[in-house]
Amino acid sequence: MKKKPIPDDAKEEVLKAVDRFNRTTLKGTGCAYVPRFQGRFLYLGRNEDGQLQPICRLQYLGGKKGWEFAIYKYSTGSYDPEEFFFPGSELVDGTVAGAMKAGLDAYQ
């Protein structure tokens, strides 16, 4: 069965969550999360001093199932959904906000 792309209403919620996180949690830090949608994936990068750094990828599972998290591994240059031994992994909770919090701990 082919996975469906992220619906527009879910994308709108993501954009709101990222904006809220950037305005509150990252206020005054000089960095901000930047979302990018591709098919059923949401890629979260962090803009730091004009450089966009990959942080994580979330796969849309639909409805109340939330998002499946995959951390970006600089050692391999890829996203790994099986990796959960990194600082902040306990913050991954199936939400976009949880992913951004985990990304802050993983890549300070």
C-alpha cells in the first residue's frame, strides 16, 4: 500500500508549531527551525548563522498516530529511525514540538 502525502491541514499545523517554537523557545538565539515537506516526510533543519543544518526527519503516520522520528546522523549523512541513543531522545513523543526539543538536545 502506497503511503499518502501529508495533507494540507497537517502541513498548516506543522507551520504553526514551528513558528511558535521559533518565537518562544528559540527567541534571541539567532537560530530557527526550517520545515520542508516532501511526500510523506517532514524534514526539520535548523538555520544557524545562515547555514541550514539537517536535524531530523518525521514521517507522517496520520491522524492521532502522530509522526515517526528519525535523527540525522552526520557520521553517515543519513536519517536513522532506529537510532535512539542520543541526548534528547527521551523528548521524542510523536509530535513536531517533541522532535524540535529533541533536536535541540542532540545538536546544541
